[in-house]
Amino acid sequence: SRVSRGCPRRTKHGRARHARAMDHYADAQMHTSNSRASRRSSDGLMLDDSMHYDTRLSAEVVLPHMSVAASQKVAQLWQEERDRTRQLLWVEVPRPQYWFPEGVSKCRTLRRYAWAATRSLLPVIEWAPKTRWSSFRADLVAGLTVGVMLIPQSMSYARIAGLDYKYGMYSGLVPLIVYAFTGTSRQLGVGPVAIVSLLVEVMLRDQLTDEECLDELGGTNTTYSEATSDVMQWEYCPNAYASLAFLAAFLGGLLQIVAGFLQLGFLVSFLAHPVVSGFTSGAAITIGLSQVQYFFGYKIEKSPFIYETLINIFKDIHKTDYITLLLGLTWWFLLWGARKLSVKYKKQFGWLRPTAPLISCVLGIVIAGNWDHFGGCGFELCSNWTQADAKKMVVGEIPSGFPSMTTFDFSMIGRVFPTAVSCSVIGYMESIAIAKSLAAKHQYEIRPGQELFAIGSANLIGSIFSGYPVTGSFSRSAVNNTIGAQTNLAGLVTALLMMLVLVALTSLFYFLPLYVLAAVVISSVTNLVDVAEARYLWRVKRTDFFLWILSFLGTLLLGVQNAIILGVGISLFVVIFESVRPQMVILWRLPGTPIWRNIKQDSIGQFVDGVLVVRIGASVYFANVAFIRDKLRELVFTFYDRPNAATAADEDGGVDAAPVPGVRYVVIECTAVISLDSTAIHMLESLHREFKDRGIRVAFATVGNRMNRDMARAGLIDKIGSRWFHPSVHSAVKYCVTHQAHGLPEVDEEELPEEVAEAVSVDVSTPTRALQGDGDTDGAAFGRESTHGTELETTDPLASPTYDNVGVAVRRVRRSKPRSPKRGEGGHSARQEEEDEDEYDEDVTHRI
């Protein structure tokens, strides 16, 4: 063995041979050390720390096995539980025979199902009765804090979406109430968010025609196409545009509800995380650039492309209002500083994080309401200012009261369908990621299907009350969690605060400066530019880093809408690429053990002459059949008849050329192969035939139940031979070596002697001994039949630790005595005929 200098041997003498071999290998592979640096063996070769054992592993461990009867009972209970359901596509449903338990009336069973469904759809039934004063107080504080944060954010995000400020506040009211009753996350802050708001504005832009977008500004007959040089479509005809946003929320919510019932939440997993992170980072920059016009004080034409936006900013840079620019930068710096202080000095300044946006709004209102630069004269509009002039600098009038009911024009579904799909998918991905993170932190479970239903219900019902698409918010959820929200009651408190503002306090926001809302938006989206994630991906996996960069640059250069298509395309490409190219590795044996490992995992191992062991790392189906077939051929012929390709160390430390024997057996390890389709079965059959014609036999190890069932139904096991299927790699390799050592002819299963093909008992406890004589030889067993019994020699030329499980197969055969020769033309007597037809039983023994 290769043992590092100065390290004591840890082999426990007196153990069984197998345990000694394991300890011997463990010592050779690594030694306990405080460092993980590479070590040099006594012969000068480098050894690596591919495995690290605790010193306690060298001690003998007695496993607390259950009894056989208890284990069988547990397995039976598990199987019975599995048999109660069946797989319907991607959903497990109860079998009809278990719908109505015996001894229970159908009416009672239906009532129980109805109550269970109600509790599942309305989790409030579970958490409301458990509310205590301590949790109520925590939820009250958290709800008020998030409400203070939501008020300015909802107004800012509504403007990003191209909607009036009131619609952002409406979207922070009804959806929160709906989610509080239906959601399973206790800290998720639902409402308007920046990314979804950007998607609404980008994808609904210019969706109205001149006929639908009537003049809503001055009562003239000017069409929108004649006014596009001055205003955006959502500015020219805000009501018609808002109806599209409401319809998108309704349709998106309906899609999410249907997806929730069908358990389709797993589909969002097809969008790769680096792609989504890159898209979010690029979209955050796009959102920030869309708000700089309120800092510069002049209108900047929007564009989905960053280079056009930058051109539009700098071409009119001479129009900059330096007072507004200075104030905007100051407010942004205050918000940025408040966030940093709340993180660094959490105990003293933790309250700044949720309250800083509202404090900045109050300061801005005080300044603008008393400065004629913004049209404020003692909180009244200056006489030389008009309402239209004021709305260029401040929010202006916001109608008070509850939101009105919406009427939908379903003829426009085709126009808003892409928006609905994009908002529902991106929104759910954002929401479920936050919910899972918070649930893991607080050690409770969320149900992804119910979350889909809850977010969909919030969007659908919210759209009826003039709401646009909403989802979970990163910043508000973080505040909820920091303050200590314990149930969904916090969301109800936030909704009640928003209701109070809408009913009685909207007039206070008249002089809220636009630069303040822009500073709130820019401060919020700054955290979405995830540069740290890009650095992490560069360090961990470069391919994921390039996916991040591609999605990030695609969002900036191609626009948000095209970036979504690009992101979906990239994600599908990654899925297809990984699916059609499953991992295929070569295994070798750890010295002295029956364990076979990937040659890349362990630096010390042994190959078996003439046997190649390959592991397939995924299910085999039509998409990856060609790759697996070609890879198997490549591996076989890479190791096939290549003399002088391997080396072996001699006693002097040098190396001598040693020929590598040609591959005569291929063992396919199938632990990861869950299922096969018809294309895969045809491939395996043709590959078996091709290799067999070249003198190479294929064996299968660790075949699962589903794969075994598929191959049996296709008759592939009968064609290959059941003797080539083994429960472990070690067993398969041992059989291949035995088959090769005795030069057994290539006989198919159906051609085997009946005595071998139908052996009814196997005794593996019989000592390894050779049967007398040459005997019958075939692909499954060998031995010699004897009418007087089978004599076994006491010595075995094959005796070796490699063959420690070889035994004897016995079958009781019904024999007929041979007939006597005819005597004369008259044939034979009745007595003789009776004797000739006598039959007897004989036990035939075969070496296996």
C-alpha cells in the first residue's frame, strides 16, 4: 500500500478479512491531519485527499437493525400506503376503491372531504384560532410598519406601470386581504413590486389603437398617433390603458389559480436561477433609468433599450433643473444611508429601514408645500400655477374612497395574454422564492400549489377592484420578518392602514414631490442588482456566470420583453442539453471491498481484466438515446485492444509497460435509470446484438423495478438472458469473470438446458468446490450430471476471495428410463412396454 511517511497505520488486527481490507484501504487513501494539502507517498507518487475519514470510523460499529418481522411489517405498511394512490401525469391521486372507507357513510365521508378542502383553501381557519396576545401584538407592529413602507412604494410602482397613483394604492388593499385568508406564508408581504410593474408598462405599451384611445386630455379630436411626440399612450388615455392592466391582472390570476389546482408550480423550475437573477438585475437598472427624469426635471422619452435611454438622457441634458437634481440626489443618499445604518447598527437604527421612505415623503411634502418652485404656497397651489403644471413636479390630487368595481372587455384578451403570462410566471417565481426562504428560517411548511392559488386569487379579486398584477415583495417581506410578524394577520393590518389612508388621508399627498418617489424607487431597486451573485457564480460555476451575463446584457440591450423570451430559450436549452447528455462515468473497485466508485472520486482503485463498468446517470429516453449509445461505443473501443496503454510500478520504483486487455464484458450500472421508453429499449437491444457480434457481452446491475418491468414487457430480458442481470456491480463483475475464465459458450437463455434454465433452488452457502469432470457448460452454470449423484471435489482451482459467493443450483428433474431394443417383428411385450415408460425423479446439481 501507499502510506504517507510518518503516519501510523490504523489497521485493527484480529478483525475479519473484509474489515481489515477496508481499514487498509482507508489508511492508504488518507490519514487524519489538520491540513488538506496533497501528500507524497514513499515511492514518490502524489496522493490526494479525495475522501476524508473520521478516526472514529476505524472502530467497529454495530448497526441497530430491526428484526426481520418488524422490517417486513414496515415495508408492508409503506407499500400499502403507496398502493392507495396512483400517478396521474405529475399528480398523485387516490385510487377509486379508497375514496369511501368501509364502515363510514358516504355523506359523512363527503362532508369530511369538503371540510378538508375548505381548510386547505383557507389556511386562516388554521391560524386564526391559535392567535394569542403576544402574536397579535407582534403582527400589529409589523403590519403598521410595512403599511408605512407600502404607501409611498405603491404610488411609485404604479407610476412605473404607467398607472395613476391611486391604482397602486388600490393594489395594496384588496390583494393583501385576499392573501391573508388564502396564503400559507406568514411573513410574505404581497402587493405592487418594481419588476412586475415594469413588465406591465413594457408589454402593454402601444396596445391601444387610435379608435380605442380617444382624446382624454383636452376634449379635442387629436388622435394618439398625432400626439406621441409629447406623451406616452398611458398618459394620453389613462383610463383605457388602466383597463388593459386590470384585465391582465384578472387573466394572470385565473392562470395562477388553474395552475395551482393542477399542481403546475414545478414549471417555474425550468427557468434557471442564473437567468432569472440576470434578468432581475438588468430590469432593476432599466427601472432606475426610467426614474432619473424626475431628478433632472425634464421629460425623457422611454425606451426598452438602454443605449436609446442614455441617448435620450444626454441629448437634453441642458434642460436640467439643478434644484430638483440636487434634492433628488440628497433624498436618495438619505435613503441609502438609512438602510446602511439600519443594517450596521440594528439595535439603535433598525427602525429607519421601514420608516425612512415615509419620513422622506413627509419632508418632501413640507418642502414642496411651502416652496413656489414646486407650486406650493402655504400648502396651497400658487396662483400662477395650474393643475397641469403642478403635476409635472408633484403628485397632485388623489381621489379618496374605496376602489370602484371594474368592467372587463374580454375581446382584448389576446393583447394582454403575453403580459398576463409573464407577470404570473415572474411574479410567482419571486413570491415562492421569498416564501420558501422565510419558511425554512422559521421552520414551517408552505404548499407551493396553495401559494399559486393564493397569489392568483389576490390578483383575480384585486383586478375586480381596480388592481393591477401583484406578487410578494423582497423588501416588505424582509421588514415583516425583521419586525417579527408571526401570522398573516400582519397583512390584514397593512391593508387596514391602506384603507384608512384611502378614505381620509389622500389629500395630504398632493404636494408629494416626484423626485422623492423616484428616490424611493431607485433606492428599492438598487438591491435587485445582484453583483454578489455574479461573483459567486464566477467562483463556483463559470457556465452559470455566462448565463447570468447573457440574461443581464439581453435585458439591457434587447429590452425586457425580448429578454423574457431569451431567458426562457436559454433555460430550455440548458434543460435539453443536460437531458440529452447524461453523466456517464467509468467505475473501478476500491481495493479489498465490493464497492465500485467513479474513477474521478477515488485516487486508488482497481480495474478487472476484460470488464468495463459504466454508470448511466439518468433515465434513458428518446432524447438521450443517441448520446448514450455513442458514448458506450466510445468507452468500449477506447479500452479495446490497446497494448502498452497502462503502466505498473515495479519494485525499484520504475514503470514497466503492461498491456491492457481488450474489453469482453460491459457492466452497465443502472441505479440512476428510473425508466425506459420504447426508443431506449430498441437501442439496448440493438447495442446488445452489436456488441455480441463483436464478442462483447453486456451485463446490467442494480436495475430498478420500473426499468425491469419495462424490459420484461418488451421481452428484452429473455433476449439478453436473465443471467446477465445482477443486484450489484460486484456480483455482475464476478459473473463476467467466471464466464470468461471457463470459456463458456455464448448460449442464449432459450437455448439453455432445461436443468439450468429452470433451476428451482440455489444454495450459496455451499463451500466453493468444483464439480467432477468437464461437465455441462452454458451461459448460466456448469457442472456434471450423474445418475448416481454429483461428486464434488474438495479442491477448487477457482478458489479466490473474488468468488466468495459461488454456490450450487439444484433442480429436481423428471426422468424416463431408456427403451430396450426391439425383439423381432412383433415388437415387445406389454410388460416390457410398461417398464420402458417408467419415470423417476433425479436431483441435478450445477455449479454457479
